[in-house]
Amino acid sequence: MITLEDIKKDPVVDSFIRKGNKYLGVIGYTEHSYRHVNLVSSIARNVLERLGFPQRQAELAAIAGYMHDLGNVVNRTEHGISGAVIAYPILMQMGMHPDEIATVISAIANHEEQYGNAVNSVAAALIVADKSDVHRSRVRNPDFATFDIHDRVNYAVEHSFLWVADDKRAITMELTIDIDICPVMEYFEIFLSRMIMCRRAANFLKCNFELVINGAKLL
């Protein structure tokens, strides 16, 4: 069976992750490097493992997490869909079973809030994993004075963590935000659609979604 380690060794995947992140940097977009894809891969796997899903599904979630941003090498717009198209021949050539390919590419194609849905457990895990990576380290604009609201919201987040509690069937996103940089309302202004998507993804996994900011439960 194809594993995450096999995916990491593929030269096309490696090149597209590096180049996609570089191209986003040219337009001033947040970091989407190895740090991001490795973190999302790890969180997606952890979500399904902690909720008692089969180990192979957790491995597919890790693979989808690592490959989910390949489409950035084409364009940021609808990068989930283009990423799924890119991933398909790579996984076919590796010899992954078509049913598993279908699971992975559907997750990749559905991870963005503009058009995505939790169509399977791997997609649901990828959604909550990807949207939980909010942190100041992702901001590449060095000039605070020129921050747009997206930069400001990310930069204000000093700590982020995704908790999964199987006994309570709860997925909790915990954030610490410097409100002198960004009021909590600005976070919702930018990320409300993402939080709604996370709630739907958690519901697909038969969990409640909770958002805790600066110790206060907001969702």
C-alpha cells in the first residue's frame, strides 16, 4: 500500500510544494511550505486516529494533508480542484488502488470553503486540520504598516492547537490572540466561513466543533 513516506519521496510532489509556496510568496500570500503541509498531514491523521477510524483511513488523511496544496503551483484560485487533478496521475503511477485515489483527490478538491464539502471522513479531517493552522509565523509580509486584514489576523494569533476528545466527541480549536493587533471580531470577519466549514466537517465525523479564543468558548 502507498504510504505518506512514499509520497514524500516523489520528486514531482516535492517540486510542486516548493514552487507553489514560492509563487504564493510572490503575491504576498501566507506561507504554504513544508511546515504547513507536514503539520496539516499530521493533524489530519491524528483526528481520525483519536476518533477510532481505521488506520488506513488515517494514513489516507495524512497523504491528502501532505498533497492538499499542490494546486498552488498552478494558481491560488480553485487550487483545491487543480490540486486534485495533479494528484490523480501521481497516485495512479504509484499504483494506489482507485478507490483510495478517489478518497484522496475528493478530499483535496473539497478543502476550501468557497466550494468544498466534507464528502468523506478523510475530507472532513483535512478540512479541520487545514483551517486550524493559523499563526503569525505564516505571515510573510515584513512591513506591519502594510498588513491587510488577512495578514493582521494571522499575525495576531500567538498560539493555536486542535484538540480531539473521543470521549466527548468534540473537536476544539483553541487560539490565543493578541487583541491589540486584531480584535476577535476581525477574526470572525475573515474566518467565519472557515469556522462554519469546520463545524460541518466535525458534524460529519459525529463530533461537535468548539472554538475557544483567549480562554472563552465562542462556538
